[in-house]
Amino acid sequence: MNERIEVTVDPSDMNRQAITYSFIITVLAFVLYLPIWGFKINLGWDILLKFYVCYMLGIIIHELLHAIGFIIFGKAKLGDIKFGFIMKHMMPYAHCKVPITALSYKISLLLPVILTGIVPFSLGVILGNGLWVTVSVFLIAGGVGDWIIFRKIYKYPHDALLEDHPSAIGCVVNLKV
């Protein structure tokens, strides 16, 4: 017998938390970056264009990394992945149509935040690249929903089967009882 548990996140609550985490991440960025590299602002059109292009590419790569996680770790097939955009919440998504293990789901949730957010943030601080730091702060903030869901499913056993929720932000946990 299986127990099905819905783990969802309210989009409005997620956006409020994203604002809070964005503020914290921004403060952290200033605390780490400024003592080493100082404060320089160059807000020319070229920098704004680079920021925009990097941020848009980062969002696309973020969703592709979810899909790659579902495929590599969850053994899903490319046809089992659906990409989309929820206009009402300004939220892109990668949806896995088949159940995968909780461990695979957890890895797939955090993979993009680590590779498009934390790694470039760290490199930006180390190399003194303010653009990387700025873009990565936005990408980390954009991954807050993934982090919230991860925290909610962390307690479930790695071998439980999880599937993306069909109509809400989150997933359905299938536990063997």
C-alpha cells in the first residue's frame, strides 16, 4: 500500500521568501565582495546588456539543468520532460512527467542553483567579477522555490518515489506503507 503526500508551495509565499532571500544574498555578496575588490559601478548600456543576456541564459540553463538531473539521476527520458512558463507568476519550469526517486529529485532540484548560482557567485568573488556576482545573486534568488521544495522533501527516504505535481508548484511523494 502506498501513501501519497502532496508537497506544494504557494507562489505568493514563494515570491515573498524570494525577496527575503534575495536581500540576504545581496548583503552576503556585499560583505564578501566589497572588502576584497571595493565598490565600482559601471552602469553603461554595454554592462546592462551583458547582465540581461547572462541572466536570460542563466534562466534557460537553470531549467535545462533540472532536465539533465531528471534524465541522468532519475533515469527519465527526454520525452518525459516538459518545459514551460507560468505567465501569471513569471515562472519558467522543467516538469518531469514520470516518478523518480527522492534522491534523484533532490539532486535535480539543487543542481541548477549550485551550477548557475553558487559556483559563479564564488568565482565572481574570487576573481573580482562584479557581473558574475550580480547575475548569480539573481539566479540564486530565482532558485528559492527549488530550495523551499528541497527543504520540504528532505525528510523523505531516498528511495521514495516522487513525481512533479500535475497542477501546483511542488511534488507528490509516494511512500510505501
